[in-house]
Amino acid sequence: MHRILAVTVAALACLSFAGREAVRAQPPPPRPGDRQASAAPSDPRFEWFTYEGHDPVYDAFPERAGEYRNPILAGFYPDPSIARVEDDYYLVNSSFSYYPGVPIFHSRDLVRWSQIGHVFDRPSQIGLDRLGISRGIFAPDLTYHAGTFYLVTTLADGGGNFVVTASNPAGPWSDPVWLRDIDGIDPSLFFDEDGRAYLLNNGPPPEAPRYDGHRAIWLQEFDLTAKKPVGERTVLVNGGVDLAKKPIWIEGPHIFRKDGKYYLIAAEGGTADQHSEVVFRSDGVRGPYLPYAGNPILTQRHLDPMRPHPVTSTGHADFVETPRGEWWAVFLGTRPYDDDRYNTGRETFLMPVRWVDGWPVIAAGGETVPYRAKSPNLPAAPAPKIPMNGNFELRDEFTSTELAPYWNFIRTPRERWYDLTSTPGSLTIRARAVDLGSRDQPSFIGRRQQHAFATSSAAMRYEPVHPGDKAGLVAFHNESYYFFLGVTIADGGRVVQLVEHAGAATPAGGLVLASAPVQVSQSSPILLKIVARGGRYDFYYATRPDRWVLLRGDVDGTVLSTKVAGGFVGTYFGMHAYGGTP
């Protein structure tokens, strides 16, 4: 069955992930001639960074024994794909233009997940250079077959579709093998019981498109040795469930077998609040595939958007069967704070799959996606060291020689511009002349905003030298929508400043919302804090511990929502430095 193949290599049962998550996800080592991060005044040094999540919904639905919480991966973790190997489960998500790319998680109970690394953690694997934030890696598909893990995905605007492989899901993963003859997006692999493999993908329809969003699902046999599609291409679905109703963006296809039947599941309706998951069934792998009369098998689009604590935009599902015969679905959804606005991006949810007259159903009628539900019939796993849902506080004091796995860069780094070793217990970021609003690779290290109500704070030692030098915290959605809270030079002196970038109408350099003179140096830190309250954000600073000064409060944070900023990602809280000559 789909993603449920038994292990034949005993060594896989002893896979070791210890340490890999922190060691492998790094930019390249320094090259001769590269200037290294240092404690120079123009290079900020961060002593700690704290993230706190405090969503009221978790207080409304406290976790109880025998139950789990949704989302299982909070924050920007969209397009989940899942694979099972005996008692172990692995899950990947889209990462778009963030690096390292495609986070990979491990669980033994489908509920508690720990990140074991990234699929793309070497610059030679993935070129995200000059790509927009919402381009890059789309919808990875993870499968396991005969001792090998396969991941197929799309590099949007950067080369198209490709496949990589690994014997250990924690890596190392191979360099890409490009599938040059496959257009479209969202490829996936299916391994049939006769040993044949097939590649599915979203592509143009077999006719001139009848409307915007008219797409098709294609199938072609896949040669595992040559790692390329071979033979005839077959259209499995043209348009969607009912072409006469002009369904849009059929995508994210997966095939699996059950009781001698082939099932094709796919997303339909686009990625916004009309998103859904649909299913088709066939007696043969090449079809014909007939749609379920009760489609969609998952959506929330018909429910009252003003209901308490809504989960919306659900779809892009993948299925897995447990050893005891339970079926479960992982899928993406969003948690708006109001009017379809959410800053946390699309998140990963879990629900059981029930079978109705030979058809799989996740949520039907008036069913809502639950925040709390009965756990799978699996032995409970220990809580992960790094929480992935619920309310939590996580503090990084930069005592390791490598970054924690939740940190990301924007695009592929081509030099090492940060340092964790020259001043132990602090992170130095080299101030380079690359702005966050450009398509280059800035000096930015960030982590996802995983809660609508969240706090990000840091202690920074920094002394700007030249006009234009700046360093501090950012709340970043994309190149055109972000806030900068930090230290710079203005009006002849050093100031702490809040700058907003909110689209095309923003003046060059950003709109200064607030500024205050401040005495800073490398001898004593300045403290910075960003507080998110749904669609409102507050910005603080301090020169002494716990003596916070509100620089500007109640700022409109909806500019960081997907509805306003656009794209497919979520907001990041991060550290940024700018300086030097462009």
C-alpha cells in the first residue's frame, strides 16, 4: 500500500538521528579570502533569542490524557507528505525560498514530532538565488521503497521538477536528478504491488485550457534505475471532480491501493478559503478514475467563518495506515484571527480517515477540524525537545557550535557570514550590504512565528559606525512586507528605530514609525522585543533587564498576513544586520 512498505534492511531499525539536526543544516565553510563574522562594532552580537507562544485557543482546549492537539506542526509548515517505515513515521513540508530546504520530521505516534534535519542542507543541492520568497520548493512528496527514501518536488522558477534519494531520512540526501520532460508542479511517486513505479504530477490539461486554473493530473511510469519517467503519459483527471463546474487548481496528487482498488486523492479549489481535498477510484492504475459522489472528503469552506476558533483553507492531504489498520490524514489548514487573516502561514493538521462504502472521508457535512481529538492507537512517544505545538517558550543562548534546526536563512547562502565560536555563548552576524527587500541573500537568521499571539525578544551588542548601518529584530513575511526593530544612525546619533515596509506604497528605505535616542556599545546589550496579538503588534526596547520601554504599540500587523502580503509562506521572527558598501 501507499507509503506502508515493510523494512527489509535490519539496519534501518537502528537509524540514529542524534546530533544530525544541528550539524548538517549549515551554509558552506569559509573560503579563502572570505571575511569572517567578528565582534567588530558594525557586526552585531546576539547573546540570546527567546520565542514564546501564548495562543488563547490552547487554553480553551487544554490537552487531556489520550488526546492530541491540532495543529501537530504549528506555524508555516504547509503541504505535508508522510511515509511510514514499520513503526516509524516521517513527514516533510514545503519550504519555498528558505534554506535549509524541506524540513523532515520523525514520530512514532503521529502526534509528537521531532525535526531530524532538512532534505536540502548543502548549497550544491538547491539554488534559491534571486527567487521570490514564495517561489522555490513546492509540495515535496516523500516515499519509501526497498531500502531507499525518495523525495520528488518542484523548484519553482529555478529548474522545475526533480528527485533526490537517501538511505537514511536524516540524510545525507543526494543531489537532484532533474525531470526535464515533466512540466507542471507537485510530482509524487507511487509504487505498485507488481514492482512498477509511477510518477504523478499536476500539469496543463490535454486541451486548450477552458478557464483560469484549469489543470490536469498526469501519470507516467518511472524508471527507478535511471530515475526518469518512461513510456506513455496518461491523463487521470481533467480539471477536477466535475469539469462542467470549472474546478480550479487540481494538484498535490497521491495514489494508494486498498482492497484491490486504486485511490487518487488531490487538492482542489486553490490554496485560499475554498481549498478542499477530493478522491477518485479506479480498478487499474491508469484509470479510468471515477469521483466520489460525496466529494469533497475534506473542506471547511461551507462553514460560518465567524465561528469560534476557525480552522480554514484545509486541503493538500496525504494518507498513512498504521500497523493496526487505522488510516490517518495529514493536511494543511490555517487559523485566522479575523476575516481570513493569519500571519502564521499554512500549518499541518492530523485527522482520522474513516471508510464509507469503500470511500475515504476525513470531514463531511458540518464537521469542523478539531483542536483536540482522540490520539491514534499507537504507543505514546515522549514529548519532543523542541515543541511543535501548544503554548511554549523556547530560548536559544547560542551555546552550540551550530544553529538549531528551526533556524532558516533567506535563499541559499554562498558564504558563511555568521559565527558561533569566536565568542562562545553568542551569535555574531556579519553586517553585509544586502537589504531584506532585495532578491539577494541577506544577513538574516529567522524562525517561524508559530502562534497568532507570540513574543520574540533578543539581547544584542551592537554599535553602528556609518549612516545606513543597522541591526536588530525583524518580523518578516516577504521582501515587501516586514517590520524592522533595531539600532541605526539617524539625526546625527544612534537611535532605536521601528521601520515598516508595507507594499509598493512604502517610501524608499521604509516608513519610520517610531524612533528614540539610545546609548549603545559592544560593552552592554540592548534588549529588543516584538509582541504579536493577532493583527496588532507591539515593539519594545530596553537598556536594562526587565525595564522595557514601549517604542510603538498597537501597530497594524495585518500587513504580515497572507491575505495582505500574498504568497504561500508565513511570518518569521529573526535577526538581521545591514552595513558596508553595496
